[in-house]
Amino acid sequence: MANADSDEGLGTSTIFGIIAGISISLVCAILLVSCAVVKRRALLRRERERLERQIQILQRQRDMVALLQEAKNSHTSCLSEAQIKSLSRRTISEKDIEPCKADLENQNQSTLTCGVCLMDYSVGDLVISLPCSHVFHDACIVPWLTTNDKCPLCIKSIKNLIAN
């Protein structure tokens, strides 16, 4: 009987060992699968984030191209050098300044102020009179006219006014 008890104890411990081994193997397998799933999810998340960044870059590029195209399509023409040279130029004299002084005394806004730089004209300033009758410093209006054919005050096309 003692022998039977020891055989039974050996069988139970062997079965327990086998069950423990299987359990440990199963736990290891589950951990390996879990690690693989977590790693795969992390890779997929990074890939998704990378794709989202690329999509954002492409969207910004598309928006920039659209803005550039719109600017190109709506870009107004400018005056040629010959057209700019043909505009009426004169030098401000004391005669031009006198009415302005009277306006200032009456607290009216100066009628002799450049609409580009917003500075009052001084005796000796070179100005350009546009066909729409607006007057600007030569140094202020020429750069404007090299990029735009419209008067900065009334927005009339200088090209059209010159042509008429």
C-alpha cells in the first residue's frame, strides 16, 4: 500500500507538472501573441500617422497651388515702362502748397498728400498726375504701377484711361 501511495503521488505530481508546463507554455504563447498584436498596432498607428502627415502636406500643397493659380488668374496687368514714362510729371511749387496751407488753417485735411506714403508734398517734390487726376510722389507710384495698372485711390485702370 505504501508503494501504491507513492505511485499515486508520483502520478499526481507528474500530472501537476505537465499541467503547470502546459499552463506556462500557454501563458508564454499568449504573451508572445499579445506582444505581436501590440507591436503590430504600434506599427499601424505610426503608419497611419505618417500617412496623415503626408495627406496634410499634400492638402497644403494643393491649397498653395490653388492660391497661386487664383493669384495668377486674378493678377492685374501692370503698366509698361513706356506707359509709365508717358505719364504727366511736375515739380511741386510754392503755388501748389498755398491752398494746402489754407486748408490746414481751416482744419480741413490736406489736399496735397500722397495717397501711397501719406506724406504731405513739399516744394521741389517730383509728382506724377495720373489720368484719373490723382497725384502721387514719383518714387511712390512708379513701383505700384510696375505691378498694378489701377490707381490706388479710385481703382480705375490707368491703361484704359491712357488708351482713351
